[in-house]
Amino acid sequence: MNKPKDQVKNITTGSRLVGAVIGCVFAGIGLSFLGFLWSQPFGDFHSPPLFFRVIGSFIAIGFVTIGSITAYSAISGRGLQKTKLNNSTSVNSTLGSYTCPKCNAPLSDKIDVSPHGDVKCVYCNGWFNIHHE
């Protein structure tokens, strides 16, 4: 049976790298936009007015925040949630049910299991053995 710490181990390095790159791209766009808005001299002919600088800064701060959180979550692999278990996981774990080691999908009680313990996950179509956790 998979526990929340086992779910973190199932995240591949490539998935974490893609999440980190996407987060850094969003944060970089926000920082670049902030730098552009506030590095322009005030009062020049082509400089943005103060109203656009303030509104643009709020938008850019959103990009920086979302990008930073995405990159941090992808690199650390922990996310930002305080609770590790939701209600369905805690109920399933007390009933002794199993989860797929590839996609962490819960297996239903009516699933067919071979005499040797082989099971096919209905979500990812992956095969695994319930006796070899």
C-alpha cells in the first residue's frame, strides 16, 4: 500500500525538471516585465505612465509568485499542502485496499486478481503484483 511519502518517490526527475523550468519561465517573465517597467526614466516621451507601471507590476507580481511556487514545488516534490492525506486515502488505508504503484490510483474491491497476485490497473493499464510492494 502506498503512503504519501511513497507517492513523492514516484515522481520522476524529468517531471520535476519540466515543472522547475516552467516555474522559472513564469517567474523570469514577471521579473523581466517588472525590470522593464521600472527601469524606464520618468517623464520621457516613450516611458510608460505611472498608472501602467503600477497595474503592470501587480500582474508581474502574480507571474513571479506563481512561477516561484511552481518551481519550488517541482524541485522539492512536497507541494504546499499542510495535510498529507485526504479523506478517501485515509478511509482506503484503514480498509486494507491497494493502490497502483505507477499512478497511485486506488483499486476497487471488485477487481480481478490472479492466483499469483497480478493485477491490472484500470486507470493506467499497468500490471503489478499486490504481494510485491
